[in-house]
Amino acid sequence: MANDELKQNWKVPEPTLRRLPWYLAFVKLLKQRGETSISSTQIAKEINVDASQVAKDLSYVNISGKTRVGYEIDTLIDVLEDFLGFNSSHKAFLFGVGSLGAALLQDTGLGQYGLEIVAGFDIREELSGTSVNGIPVYHMSELSTMQKRYGATIGIITVPVDKAQEVTNHIITEGIKALWNFTPFRIRVPEHIVVQNTSLYAHLALMFNRMNSTN
């Protein structure tokens, strides 16, 4: 993707970036069913979003639909995957091969969206030299050596919360440019490091709160 396109992506509202993968998953499902075109109204009905919002979201990805026909599904899939970066391969290291970390290593679906986890790291000696789903696991002390081998740009953090900042400080010195943080701890990083926080516990709290508010 060109630098100008990357700059444009940064201007896209975060809610739009969260919805675009929903649209992509839906139109891929339609393609499997043999459909060739889709309207913003159809997408809106399935995703439960206003049709005007769908049209506005798709305006960011530089695709236009045809009157009374809508969007060509193959083209829409290609444009969305390119825009979201899913058709590029991004090498990642995973830190903390516990239950959650091991589950992510087992998730073959991540590769379909451009994330290639090439190695896992842990401080437990008994895990060093093992593998999960064919992905090698190394001791944290080997990070510098393995980074020279793989050249990963993304770090996935699934360590215990009390180790989150310590691990973060360590890995960003090795050329990692972005962090996918699964811990509930809000890690501190330099401004040039991209952080995406995905706390399962925070989402649980939201779900429980919404459940309670409906009673």
C-alpha cells in the first residue's frame, strides 16, 4: 500500500474501521452462496446499521456502486481486503504461551486476515524448543536472535498483567512497530508504536453491565 493510502487510512474514523470487517465477512459469505452483487441496503439489514452509514463507510475505501445493482461482490472483497491490509502478510511474535496465547497460536484463521504468527516466547524453560500448531516457542532470552531471523513487526501480548509493561519495554527495543495487547493493563509506549488493546475482561464487564441494565 502506498504512503498516501496509509495516510488516508489514518483519517478514517475508528467506528468505520470496526465495521468494515463486518461488511467483508458478510459479503464473503454471500460469495460462497453464489451471489455476485450486493446493495448497501442489504448490508445494512444484515449488519443492523443504517444504509446511509454503510454507504458513508464504503466511501472511504474508494469504491462506487451501480444504480439498482449495488456493489460487485468480487470487487468489494478485493477493495476491502486491500484497504484493511488483510491481503498483505504481517509477521508477528506472541509473548506469553499460556492458555490464551496457545489458543491464538492454534487459530489458523488469523493468517487469512494477514497476520502470520511466526514464533511464540515465554519465560518458562520447559516450553523452550516446543511448538504449538507448528509454530516454534522460544525462551524470552532468545528474542534478539529470533528477531534477526524473522524480522517480525507486530507483538501480541498475552502475558500475566503484572508482566505486561516489563515485556513491552523489552520487545519494543527489538524493532517491533505495533502491539496487540490482550492484557487489561494499559501499557505505556513511545508515540511511534501502534497499540491495539483487546481486553477480554473489559468486554466481559460491558456485557455484564448491559445484561444488568435490561433486568
